[in-house]
Amino acid sequence: MTNKAVCIHGHFYQPPREDPLTGQIPHEPGAEPFTNWNERILAHCYRPNASLGNFERISFDLGPTLAKWMNDQHPNILEKIVAQDQRNMDRYGVGNALAQPYHHTILPLATREDKETQVRWGITDFKSRFGHAPLGMWLPETAVDIETLEVLAENGVQFTILAPWQAVDEAIDVTRPYFVPLPGNKWITVFFYTQDLSTQISFDPSVTSNADLFTKNFLLPKYGLNHTGQDVPELFTIASDGELYGHHQSFRDKFLQRLTTKALKEQGIDLTFPALWLKEHPAEDTMAIRSNTSWSCSHGVLRWKEECGCTPNGGWKKPFRTALNKIAAAVDEEYLKVLRGYPGNPWELRNAYGLVLSGVMKEEKLIESILRVPLSQSEFERIQILLAAQYERQRVFTSCGWFFDDFGRIEPQNNVAYAAQSVWLTYVATGVDLAEQAMEWLRPVKSWRTDVRADEVFKKHLLQAKTAAHNLSKWTSAQSLRDSSNNAT
């Protein structure tokens, strides 16, 4: 090993696109000639990078919603990706894959309970696919606060990657990892990526047109600048959207292959990944982080809660965030009313539900193991539906719903559909109808381009859910239980 090292991190993610009623992704015209964007991006990025072995040589995280879709539709490609992480496990005892919170939620804007659920589900999904616990976790949009880091550390996550401006000290040395102190004498390690190199790779196609020139002209000259006259190990971390390599920029999968197999070696630069680097170069100094910051909004996390300069005409975002927060709280209240009648912890049941989502445990076994009492068939079905409502209620906060400038896009409307499904399932399980209140909260939210309103999207999905419910036999007992309760009152 030399004292010159680089880590290329790729953040690979797609939001949930499935219709909550069918579980299938509807036809997406913009993705033609493919049926949907997942298929198109897979053809441009995931298949070629997996075939070239690039996932073995970089640090990467693979979003659970994307991995689930890939497992269902293209399991052979997912198997190739997992196998490439496993080869590093076999070789070094640590893997190069990082976990990711399940639904790409902006965690600083989430409740403590939601942070816990998203992290726990993400870890469970990772274990089920990669066969080992993750040492690192990529935070959606690198959005961070102290409570988020606490939750990571409490769940066994040892490190994450942040942007350099998320450190309190502007003169941070990005070639070194740091300890971030947490309450209760705890800590977590943070790698801060290199801003200029990451930005150039992400947004300047001329920089990635030739891997050899990139290494010689952009990367190599950076070594020694922070430690003039000292022979010390230096690691430059380059972080980018993984779909850059072949989808956002054509042929960059080939650039990545050349970079990681030939170009770096010829300039005497070692290729590594965070877990491997920490084995020989653990953090020594501490660094405080700036809470409520991210890598993709210069205003902190405003992009996902209200209008900011990143997305003008975003006045719909604040009422949208407020409405979905209220809907989530109302759904939680009904969930807790039912589950508090049992000795087990309702939040632990929700957190452990990731085992069901990942196919690790049968639902009935999980419910009875957490609640610790025998259940009748109708009780089991009621709780089953409430957990399904909680799943939809988690999908409501997928970050893509706020990322762009207009509510008229499919991403925020998908979030509304998930909210409607959660409200409907809550009604099926409890007889409590939250729909009118939810639509009132959503009414101020509308597209500035098309005037489509969030309450109209909600109502449309709700009507579809009511129609589809007649064909879902698994709800029969709970439906009867609800009807009996309504008749009794």
C-alpha cells in the first residue's frame, strides 16, 4: 500500500414507483422504449456496471426499494452486485457495500420513531441481501443531524459519508476520517468527501471522458497539498450519484472500469473503500457536524420542507410537508390505540416489521413474538392491516416527493397515493375514517403548472382502493370485524 489512496463512492437509488394497489409500476411514457424508468436505468447503468465488475472496486450503497424491485424483476443482476461485495468480505473481512435507510427519508425532518424505523428496516434489508451486517450507512441526500447519527450508532453503524461543508470546521482535512462525538459518550466515524473532485465527476462530462487523464491531471496533483513535506496516508473520497456511470452520462461505466482497473495503478494510487481504510487508518481526531445540512441543498434541508432557492416556485412544499406530517400522526394514533392493548411494544413491532418486508420472518410469527400473547384470526388480520398501513405511511416521506419544483410531477403524487392507501388501510382495520380530514389538510397543495390538487389525487386513489378492496380476500375477517363494530355503535 502507498500513502496515496482514493475511494469512489456511488449512491445507487430509485424511489418506490409501484402502485400501492397492484404492487406493479405503471407504464411510464417518459422512459420509452422501456416500460418504466427502473428498466431504463437498469439497462444503462446497473446491468453494465455489474457485468464489468465495477461494484467490486468501488464503495456503494444500494437503496432497499431499488434492491427489492431488482430482486423481483432482475435477480441475476442483484446477485452479481451482492457477489462483488462478498468477494471483498472474503478477501479483507469487510465489505464495500453500505446500507441505506429504507425509503430515502430526509431523516432530520423525521420523528425519532421514524428515524429508528427507517434505519432498522434499511439494516434488515441489507443483511437479508448481502448476508452480513453493514458497517456503514449512506444517509439520504447526506441529510444529517445529531439525533440521526445517534440512531445509526445505536444500531451498530460505524461510519457514514458527508459533504465537507457539513463539518463545523471549514478548514477540515478531507483526507482523514473523524470521530463525531454523540451524547452519552458515544461516537460515530465520518468520512468527508472531496468537493471539487466529486463535483467535477458529477457535473462536468469532459472530466470523465478519459480515466487516465482524470487521474493524471485532476487526482494525482492533489496529493501532498494538505501535508506539505510530510509522508502521511491520504485518502480522497469521491462521492456521486451512482447512476451517473452509464445513465446520466453515457459510457461512464467504461470510464469507471478503466479508472479502477488501470489508470489509478499506473499512477501509484491505491483503490480502497471506507471499511477497509478504517482497519489500518482509524479516526484519531474529532469533528462536530452542522445539523440540518445536506449535499444537495445549499439551504440545509429546506428543499424538502418549504420553498428555497434550489427549486423556485416551491410554495407548495411547506403545506405538503405539514399535511403529510398530520396524516402520519393521525395514522399512528389509531395504530397505537389498537396495539397498546397488548403487552408488546408497538414501535418495536413496527421496527421489526422489516423482517417481514425482507422475507426473513413470517408475519404471524413476528406479531406473536413481539406482542407475546396468542391472537385470534381476526386480531391477527387487524394488526396485519395496521402494519401494512404503517408501511404505506413510511413511503409517504420518500424524499423525491419534495426534490423537484412542482407538485404536478409523479413523485409527490405517488407520496399522496401512499398516504391515501395508509388512511384506507387504517379504516379497514379500525373503522376510523381519516379521509375527510386528510383531504382538508392536502387541499392547499397544488401544481403551479397544471393546477392539479393534492386532495384530488388523494380522493382518486381512495376511490380506487375502495373498489379494489372487494377483491382482497385476506381482509375479509378484518372487514367483518370493522362492520360489526360500526353496527354496534
